[in-house]
Amino acid sequence: MSGLYIHIPFCRKACSYCDFHFSTSTGYQGRMVDALCAEIALNHEYLESKELDTIYFGGGTPSVLIGTELDKIFATIKKYFTIKFDAEITLEANPDDLDDQKLTYWAQSPINRLSIGIQSFDEEDLKLMNRSHTAEQAKECVIRAQHYGFNNLSIDLIYGVPGRGEEHWEKQLEQALTFKVPHISAYALTIEKETMLENWIKKGKVPPVDERIAERNFYFLAKILEKAGYEHYEVSNFAMRGHKAKHNSSYWQGEPYLGIGPSAHSFDGDSRQWNVANNHLYMSSIEAEELNCEREELSVADQFNETVMTALRRKEGIDLNTIDEKFGVDLSKHLMEEAAPLIKHGKLVQQGDRLYIPTPQRFFSDGIASSLFYV
């Protein structure tokens, strides 16, 4: 299984909580698209398989691209790869971009899945997050996308918003469930360094995030969505039957993928590489037919730790047979020795050849996983 990730590094506004790589200057968008296509040509040999199971346009805000720019990218992909007939092709989109013109184009393009960054249906939340869309657009865009035939939809929501109680979060979920979208991703609001939100909290303009409320929001989220028929298949992701995100699932299962664009990461199973996180340096390097990236060879310990982390974020947890086959007796022994006290205290459950985090502990998945690392 092989995936292609394309990073579109443009946004109309800077969200207050975001530390992803992007620019609000879109005057050179056409030049960037040319560079993305050139990088595909330069680096297509990175993937051993030339058949793509998934393509994911992320960012940034990929929905700022116009039709001719997407056409150019797809033409380049098809020149160097074969897109499988059942490939999942996702475009991240902001609600304010889902107008009739773009939806008409997307519906006729290879794109077959939209991931809409709603974050909240509340106007005050959206202002706090400095989002570019309104609460009304958040509601209208889902209906509009469904009208144009996009039934494979995912929406993003954020919980743990400062100053918001549990009733507020319940209202957000009630609104989300009215649309019957098959996939929902929900993330706790985190305060990243050097973001507007961090600055506002430091200055006392916004109350700090309350981790206790975020934890309660998380378990309420899981309870409500599972009751509505969603499977809580990854810590932050919920899907109706047949609608798990294939691209993101490939990350969690250690499948190879090629990342295109500034700051994009690639993984081939043994190493990881990432492009320079600077738009102009990226473009000038590609135009000189050079890849401006760093590469890291992953040690056995690195691979073990990544496998543990990603596996424990999934509902299925760790396949102990796979650990034994891939990493050998010593690391298998290490894993079970570290897991023993966590099993005793109910933070992990061993069931046959599976080791997983039980529902009451899933909010703490990353911390539990890191305690099993080989260092």
C-alpha cells in the first residue's frame, strides 16, 4: 500500500491555535503548484510501488486551489503513478471555500472524499480560533457538499475550548450528528508555542485550557458518537462502517508514503525525510532540480517506538505476534515487562495476542504508549 501526501501551504487567515507550515500570501500560488509538480517528477522514485492507494491534499488550505491548478497536479501524478480504481483521494477544505463553482469542479475531478475543517458551529468559538468562516457557513457547507454527491465526508471538530462548558460541547455534537456524515475527527485544543492563542492566554485575554474539561469532553464525545453508530477506531477518529480514513490509517499502520511540498514528510519503512519548511527556499530548490530535505535513518528502537505509539492510538492496539516477528525476542520481552504494571493498574489490557488501551484510559493514550518506549 502506498500513499501520496501533497502539502498546500496557503491559508486566507492564520488560525489562533495553528502551528502548521503555511503562508497567507497567495500571490505566488501558481509558482508553488509548478514546484509541487516538479517535485513529483524529481522524487517519484522514492516509492517502490507506483500504484497509489491514497492521495491526500493537506495543508494549509488545499481548497484555495483553483480547478486548473488541481488539473495540473493530477496530470503530473498520473504521469508518474497509477492511481488505483478504488483509491481514496481526499481534499481538506474550509467551509467558506465550498461554493458552487468549486464543488462542481471537485465532483467532476478524481477527488472522492472531502475533509471539512469546521472546528465549531459556534460563532464565538470561530472568532476565538480566528477561523475564516462563520457558524452559518459551517452548517451550510455540509449540506451543499452532500447535494453535489460528496457522501464520503469527514468533518473536524475541536473540544476543550477555553471558557466553554460541557453543555456547549454537547450542542456542537448534536449539530454535527444532524448531518449524518460518515466520519468525524475531533481534537483537543492544544496551546502550541508562538501561536496567537498562546500569546492571548499569556496576556490574560483568554482563559487557559482546562485539561479536566477536555478529558470530560473526550469521553462524552466517545459515548455520544458510539451510541450514534460510529466506531471509535483511533483516538481522534470516528467512522461509520466502511468509512475509516484509508490514508491516515496507512500512517498508523506503518505503510510507505511520499510527501510533496514545503514541510512535507515522507516515510519508506526504514527512514524518514522532510522538506524545508520555507516556501521560497522550497520553490527555488525545486526550480534548480534539487530536493531541499533532511533525512533520518530510523534505528530499530525508533521503529519499535513508532510502532508502539501508532498501534496504541488504534482500537485494535498492538499485535504482539507482529512485534515478535519484526523486532525479535528482546524487544518483545521489553514490551511485556514495561506493560505488566500498566496491565495491573488497568491502563492496558492484554487479550490473546493483542495489547490495547481500554476505553476509560484512551484520553491518555500517548502518555501510556511513551511509557513503553525502548530508550
